[in-house]
Amino acid sequence: MLLAALLSAGGAAASDAAQALHRSQRTLAVALRHNDFQQPLCSYAYGYGLPARLAMQTYLSLAGRGKIGFSQTSERAGAPPRPIDGLHAAIERNTMRHYLALGAYMDSLSAPAATRNEQRLAAWFDATERYALQLHEMERDDYLSMQRKELRLQP
């Protein structure tokens, strides 16, 4: 959907964005789903090389250990479903974070320009907390403080 919107907008910016999206779409596609993940909204794909693959394996064996995704799987027939983990779960979590960021951005456009960044940060964090089991990383005040510092460092 986002790619289609960019392409329909036309111009060099749309073309550059489309090329950037296509440049890394090789390895894995995951469908984002809405309403308890029953209706596909969009797809997400990416690819990476050896250094990134090694970094991802390190992350998954340390900080990413025990983190789960949104999809459910059964390892054998009759077994109760359990949330997925590993690389697929990491991709699902990142996809959902991006989806929620787009929503926070779009929802903030009607706010006065001076308050948009703060509204986006708060809205994104609140949205991720609706999926805390998968997406919670830090407390709200810590997140907002960190992001405010990042915004002050931007030119």
C-alpha cells in the first residue's frame, strides 16, 4: 500500500523511495494483519548479507532470546499453538513497529506543528504497549526521554 501510494504520487522522491524499498526485498515476506491478524493489510520483505546475518544471530542468542512474534505455531500435530520466536518473530515485531509508526505519524498531521513530534512519540509508545507481550522494551518515561534527546541532536 505504501509503495503504491508513493508511486501514484509520482516525481523523483517517489521513484527514489520505490527503488529503496525494492533494493532490499529478497529474503522473507511477512503479512501484517489487523483485527486479530485475520485480514492482510500489507507485506514486508527484506534481505541482508553475511555481516548482518551474523549480527542477527548474535542478537537472537543474547538480547533477543525469549522474545516472541505475533504468529502462532505448533511443532507437532495436536500440540497447543505457541508464539513463534527467532528471526521470523523479530521481523514481525519490526514490521508492527513500522506500521504503528506510520499510524502515529498520520494521526499527528492534524496537530499544530509545534506539538507533532511529542504527539507522535507518545502515540507510538502507547500503540506498542497494546502489544506489550511482543513489543515492550522500556518504560514510557525512559523512552520519551531518550527520543527527546535524539530529536534535540537532529539538525
